[in-house]
Amino acid sequence: MSLDIVILAAGQGTRMRSALPKVLHPIAGQSMLGHVIDRARQLSPAGIHVVIGHGADLVRERLAADDLNFVLQSEQLGTGHAVAQALPALTAERVLILYGDVPLIEAATLERLLEQVADEQLGLLTVDLIDPTGYGRIVRDANGVVKAIVEHKDATPEQRQICEGNTGILAVPGKRLGDWLGRLSNSNAQGEYYLTDVIAMAVADGLVVATEQPLDAMEVQGANDRMQLAELERHYQQRAARSLMVQGVTLRDPARFDLRGEVTVGRDVLIDINVILEGRVVIEDGVQIGPNCVIKDSTLRQGAVVKANSHLDGAELGAGSDCGPFARLRPGSVLGAKAHVGNFVELKNAVLGEGAKAGHLSYLGDAEIGARTNIGAGSITCNYDGANKFKTVLGEDVFIGSNSALVAPVTLGDGATTGAGSVVTSDVPANTLAVGRAKQRNVDGWKRPTKIKK
Ligand code: UD1
Ligand code: CA
């Protein structure tokens, strides 16, 4: 059966007290609405329709994609009114309603709900709550058959005793929806067109309402304020941490680990505390990541070691290579197998060959560095003249003396050496020593200045 998904995301979210539209607030580095859209995509629907209102331009701009149909609801007159805005674009046999501020919903739960919606049936996702205040209540008859949803503000004292709440997530037969939405009225406590009134209409039309519940109540928890946002974030992170441990990763403390993107992991990976993984990260077998590291869009090959407080962005660490503590690898940093980058070394667009080393205090930008080459402490590439960037090429087994400045463009052949403190402005042939510094001069009997008396 074909499926249309409508995501409601027009509300203001006043309680966030934010200039940012509520649905753009992030969970795990991605907007809440982005998470919901991802879940929707997992169901391979014919269409995904996002109803936007508050901050519509920004929401559209941030999330624009070919498979999304944005529908403007210029006035927020209720959830029923919101769905009605998408109606002209709906063509499928089933319509599923989701919410841009309910980000942790699982595709598996939605699949179970959709299974309930055979021909002429309604599927409703409900949740048993200890405190159902504010929720629409599921009204059932003596036989447990669903009759209606009554909003909290419209409920009688008896109805308020009902603990089964409406999550808002609903699957309905597409061809009936237009008729029901057309008959909604706003004569209720909030003066809104309630989507929930569709339930009683469906029952009156002889449809059966089937209910499903999520496995985990946090799946249907919305974020109305920053406290709830933080709870959802923690829940997401606990779920991510558990999934990694199941895959064979040791997390020194699962409560101090954050995933803001996607990671694939091998076995026997060790991740110490306060590590943040962002974007797409690939971690192969036996990798060790020390405490307080931020690793974004990077690949760590088998047995690589990232020591404490290192920051990687767009980097690739070869098998058995290591970096840090306090290494900064910027986009285009590639360490060959067994290469080593030590403390306070910054790399950008720099490729280190197998076994190459930069142990201390270096900046290597736009550089190609051959196998086994050693970069002495304090040495840098001068890759930028204020207008253009140039490349430094070092052959294999080169030895760069401490505090050398390699002024690009410059090439050093295999086995070349630079004397400490050299400013290297021209190419150095293979197996040659370049000394580019003033010759030392000793002054006999030199007297240090003394303080002038005033
Ligand atoms: C709604 C349900 C209630 C359910 C609760 C679960 C209705 C009438 N009530 O109540 O039964 O228990 O959710 O959280 O549906 N929205 C729009 N346009 C509008 C109005 C709302 O896009 O005109 C969006 C909001 O941005 C929000 C969602 O729909 O994401 C729910 O709206 P809200 O007003 O928060 O509904 P509740 O009163 O919480
Ligand atoms: Ca709400």
C-alpha cells in the first residue's frame, strides 16, 4: 500500500525561548526535524510533506531536499488545520502523521503501526503515562474499543483519570482524510481544528481504530523546552553508546560519550571519556582513542592510536599510526602506516608517508612528506604568502632540523637534511645538507650591558 507522510512542524515553540524555530534545535548535532525526516525516509514513502509556519523560510532553507514537499501553514489553527494544508498533495492509500519536535521515534515502531492499518482501519500510537496532564486521552468503551480522543482541556474530570495518552502519531486511509478534515470544527476549549477529532468521525463511519504502543516511551516524547531537549539528547546518546558496546567497543564511561553523526566500528576499539564523534567516522579494529578528543569526518585504520586532547577533522590515520596528545589534524591530513604526530603539531592538507614523524610543535600545511622522514621540533612549512598557497614536497628519509622554516614552493630530495634553524627557500637535492642560517660568530670578552644609574 502506498504511503504519504505528513510531518507537522509549523508551531512556534514559545517555551524554547529561542530565535531559532523549535524544530531546528539539534539532537546529536542534527535538527529534530532532520531526525524525523530520516525516519520517514526509512519507510520509503511516495511523498514526505512537511508543514511549516513559524520560521518557515529558515526551515525550508536548512532542510531543502528533492524528496521533500514543504507546505506552508501561515496561521497555526490546530493540528487538523495543519494536515489539511497538505491535503491537495496527498495521493497515497495511507497517510502517516509525524511531528517535527518528536525526534526519537523509531522506524520499527512506525512499521508496526502501519501494519495495523489494513483497508478501512485507523492506526493510533498511544502511550501509558504516569502523569498524562496535557495529553489527549484515549476514550474506550466497556469492551476496550476506541471511540474518541478528548483533549485535556476539553476532558471531563472522569476522562482526565484516563492514563492512556495520544502520542499524536496516526495512520489513516488517504481517501477518507479529506472528508473528515473538511468536517472539523473549532468549537472547543482551544478554538482549534483538532486532528484528534478525526478519530470519533472514523468510528462513526464504522472504521476500527487499532492502537500500538512504542517499546520505549522516549520515542514519543516531544521537546517543548530546553530541559526536554536535554533529556532527549541524553537518551539518544545512551542509545548510541549501548549500540557501540554491543558491537564490541569498550567505552570507559558510556555517560561521557557523544555521537553527533554516524560511526562504523571494528572490534576491540577503546574509547576513553569525553570523546565526541561527529559527521561520518570510520574506526577499524583495535583503534584506541584517548580522553577529550573530538573526531569529525575521519577514518582511523587498524590499530591507530589517538592520544588525549586531539582534534581531528577530515583526517585519515593509517594502520598503526598515532597522534597526540594535543594533535590538531585539519582536513586533508593523512598519516601513512605507523606514522607519528606528537604534541602541538598541526597538519592541514598534509600527507605523511609510512613511518614519517613530526614529534613536536610543528605546522605542516600543503605538504607531501615521504616515508621515514623526520620533522624536527618547531619546524614549519611557510605555505602561504598572504595571497596564494604553495606546496612543500619532502622525499623519503629526509631529516628536517629543529626550527626549520620551509618556504614553499620547495622540494627536498630523498635523504636531504636541513640544519637546525634554517630558512629553506630553494630546492635541496637528494642526500645534501642545506644550512640556511647566519654563521655563528663568537665575540671574545663580550661585556653585558649594565643598568644605567639615574
Ligand atoms: C497534541 C494532540 C494531543 C496529544 C499531544 C501529544 C491535537 C489536537 N492534540 O496536543 O492529543 O496528546 O499532541 O504531544 O492534535 N502544529 C502545527 N500547526 C498547528 C498546530 C500544531 O504544525 O496549527 C504542530 C506543532 O508544531 C507541534 C504539533 O503540531 O509539533 C502538536 O501541536 P501542539 O499544539 O503542541 O499539540 P498539543 O496541544 O500538544
Ligand atoms: Ca505539544
